[in-house]
Amino acid sequence: MGDSTRFSFLSLLRHGAGKVWDRQWRDAHPKASYGVVIVGAGGHGLATAYYLAREHGIRDIAVLDKGWLGGGNTGRNTTIIRSNYLQPESAALYEHALKLWESLSQTLNYNVMYSPRGVLMLAHTHHDVQVFKRHVHANRLQGIDNEWLTPAQAKAFCPPLDVSPDVRYPIQGAALQRRGGVARHDAVAWGYARAASALGVDIIQNCAVTGISRGADGAVTGVETTKGPIETGRVGVVTAGHTSVVMAMAGVRMPLESFPLQALVSEPVKPVLPCVVMSNTVHAYISQSDKGELVIGGGTDVYASYSQAGGLHVTRETLAAICELFPSFRRLKMLRNWGGIVDTTPDRSPIIGLTPVPGLFVNCGWGTGGFKATPGSGHIFAATIARGEPHPIAAPFSLDRFLSGRMINEEAAAAVAH
Amino acid sequence: MLLISCPWCGPRPENEFRYGGQAGLTRPAASADDATWSAYLYLRNNPKGRHQERWRHQPGCGRFFNCERDTVTDRISNTSKIGPR
């Protein structure tokens, strides 16, 4: 479908209201062989395919998914975008993504509803204040916007916030990244799928990878799938919580553990929350969707699991924290809750790059905060696959850092799911 | 919330326990090479299905024990005292 609709104000007028739009991307069937096979049609996998096609001229690509496009963590996260990370390697990575977010709707000609409404990170303890001020100063040195607000300034920026001194964890201040915000998660998957499909990429749903074939020299020769074998010399694994399972097919053990991370939404209400609010100490984060629902992120279960559900007590603790921060939200009803399986690394930073198996590449370990990185992750992973060597921003995030000991410790960033 | 049977104290709710990760990891000798140490410290099976793991009954008897749990259903099939290898 190289002739997909070019969206514009005029095309919307011409199409008229209430009429059904054509399908925006091809639902393909697998060919016998491809130049590159991407496993996982989430945001990161689709973005990888798109940038491979657009920037590296590789059009002979299949993106395989065991379920439906964007049905994993892409459709389950709380859509927060920010780049105020402490370590220089992380700041470079997430800022690369944030810069791509700023023009992504234009790039893809698809509205991903990126809304830089500000991400407010609350400090409740002396330790929080020190850590966040350190982040603010580090970010300013890195050229990334992040500023310190007093409790009164935080209240002015986010009026429903309770900044009174007589609560269990009084707010001592907050770090604010104004360019941070949210985007529409489904639109990100659909936008990348549409753009990649238009460049000739085959997106194949309901096609689970069941094996990774290797030649006598150990290099990848193809994948086995539920829709038959596919020959390829390059496989990119972008399967989030299931990465250990897929990599085991090639005999590679990963430094990963998979945990259920929960989120929930309230009934829709009129605009009440102007920004994203996160709190590591009371363990909550919240924003309001364009539909009016409050989107609330919970914690992870303490044990490794693939049950996309999670314990109810985890959600209850999250709601207790939300009610303390925002007493006016106490009477809201919750509509839905769900879980996604997140793959966490020992240093809470992702793994992007080559593996011990020639032709096998991996992009995983985003843990509780991968959505924000989607465009940057796909962009540098595509370059890594195309060139067969790590993109400069991806290089510090290689798998072999767990052998060399060059960790990128972001546990402070991930003290709460983000 | 899981109901976990401590081999010493009996069935108790999950929030009385600390998760201890994959069971059966053997600490290498100090002279072992980097790859052996890296595998011990960081590489995990992380299976989808039957998992051998450790839990600690933190505010109860305080002891570690072994547990076999299915990571898809979260059903616990067995808990046992940690014995000599």
C-alpha cells in the first residue's frame, strides 16, 4: 500500500465526517525469506522497521507478532514521556527520543498526540530533595530542561495537588520537566505501522516465533514460526517481557527478570489534572487522558511472573497514594485495571545491540519505562542492525556491560515504575 | 495475593514474604573468570512456566526456603526447606 492517504486538514474535509476510513497498513502473509526479521510488533519493533526502511534503505523486512500489533506493553503503559535521567548515557538516549517525539506526528503524517504538558516529580523527603536537585543540575549540564519548584510553585503548576504540611509525606518540592508529557500509545504503534507498511515492510500478526535457526558457523539463518519457516540472516528481537523466552531459542541466557506491572484508569471526568505527576516515595504516577480518564500507574509485583494481571493489593497501595496526593480524587470510580510484563535488568537500563550469536540483535530491558524511548530506541536499533555495529548512543547499552562491569545505574529513575 | 506455605510456619499471605529470586545459584570460587562471575551475578533463566525460586519469611521465622511456582498461572506446586546440596 504505497499510496496510503496523505492526512491533512483538506483530506479530512474531503473525506467527510462519520465515514469509515480505509485500513492504513497491510496485514501481510510471510514470504519465504527477508533481509531482516523483527520479532515483536510493538512500538519499538515497528519503529525499528520504519527507520531501517526510511534511513537505511532496507525494505525487505518482516515484523512478526504472536498477537496483534501494539497489543503488548505498547497498549498497556501509561504513556509518559520525559528525558530527565541522571547518567549521561541515559540522558543522551532519552533526549534523543524526546527530540524525535517533538516532530513525530509530522514525520509519520499521523497524529500521535504528543502533548508536552510537563512531568512533575514530587520530593517528599530530604533524600528525595537531594536526589532530584542532583538530577536537575546534571540535566542542566547535559542541556536538558529540568527545574526545581517549591511546594507553592508545584501547587500553582498542578492545582489539585495537596501540598499541606500535615499529611503523611508532605511535599518538599518537585522537579519539573516542561517538555515531558504524554502521547497516544495506540497511535504510536499505528503511525509507525502505517509508515513502515507504506515503505514495503510486511507486518505479520498472529505469527509466533517458535525457534531461531542457526547455521554450522552459529550464525542466524532464519526463524521458525507458527506460519512456517522464514529465512533471514538478521533477526532483531524486540519482545519486552518475553525476551528471555525468545533468546533462549538461540541458546542465549539474558540478565533479565520479568515482572507484572499494573495500571488502571478511572471513569472519565472533565479536565482536572494539567500535567503528569510522579512520586517515587508514595509510589504513584498519574495523568489525564484526552478522553478524561485518569491514567494511573501502579507498582510491580515482587516476584517474576508472566501472568498479565498482578496482585490486587499492589493496585490498592497505589490508589491509597493517589488519594493522599489528590484528596479530591477520592470519590472517583476505577473503570479497568490490567498488567503488562516488563523485563528488568540489574542496573535498570535497557540492552540494545549485538549478541554472542552472529546476526542476532536484541533491544530489551526497558523495564517499567520503555514507552518514552520508542522513537529513539527504534532509530538507534535500526542503525545498529543496518551497520552490524552499535550506534554511538546504543554502544554503552550493549549486552557485554554485564561482563565488563560498566553498568549504567538508573535505579533512582526506576524507584517507581515510570 | 499469593498464599505461600512456609515450610516452618505454614500458609501465610504473600506480603509476609520477600522474594529471593532464582534458586540453586552456586557462588563461584574467587578465582573464577569474569564470564562465570557475570553468569552467577546477572544471568537468570526467567522461564515462562515452572520456576525454582527462593522466598524468605521476613517477619516470621526469617528463613529462606525453596519454592516451585508456575510463572504463567502463579500456582505454587511445592515449597521445601533448603537442605544440603
